[in-house]
Amino acid sequence: MDFGSINWLTVVACVLAAMISGWIWFSPGVFFPAWWKGIGREGTPGMGDYGNLSMGVTWGLTILSSVVQGVFAVLFIPMLANALGGLSLATGLQAGFWLWLGIIAPTNLVNKLFAGYELKVWMIEAGNHLLNFLLFGAIIGLWG
């Protein structure tokens, strides 16, 4: 892997896409209420309701995770897209989907099953990851 070939503007675009999509996906008017109820929480969340980490640490790790995903998407999506016929919007989307289906969805499913959550929680969370990986594929497919 050639980490020197990483297009950092593409990584930044992927991170921004993930943050924006997550903000919309988990907004009160979309999936937040169902997700919050699905993880066994009630009412409106307060600052201490997201676990034992501070919100600064939670958001810092969330952004760091998105950077890592963006970097590896920039490295792997072009390789997969080339196997699908060359880098383009269509092959970028396909590559993002296959990465999600082969790695993200099953890993997240096992985590949710053993944590005792309903499939609805997995569907909400995995759906957000699917959207992110499709966005990554589209960005990379169009931007390289």
C-alpha cells in the first residue's frame, strides 16, 4: 500500500460526507428516536447519556474513525473499482457497497447481536454506514 499516494482532499471530503450524513441520519426527524429507543434509552439525551467518555472524546474518536475509514476507502475503492472496469462514479459506488457488505455490515451485525440489540438497531446503524460507503465511493469515483 502506498500511503504517499493518498489524496488528502478526498479523505477530507469523505470525512465531511460522513459527518454530514450522520448528522442528518441520526437527527430527531429521521432515525434518532427509533435508534435511541432501540438501544434502551428514553427521553432526550443529556451530555452523560452516551457512555463514560466525555462528548469531546466521543466526537474526537468519531472524527478519527471517519479519517481512518476515509484513508482506507481512498486506498481500497480505486483497487476494487479497477477490478470492476475502471474508476468511475458507478464503479466507485459498487466498490463502496462491496466494502460495506463484506466488512462493515457483518462486523456491525455481530456486535449488535452479542450486545443484545434488536435487528432494528443494526439496520439503522448499518444503513448509515452503507450511506457513508456509497458516498465515499461516489466521491472517490468522481474525484479520484
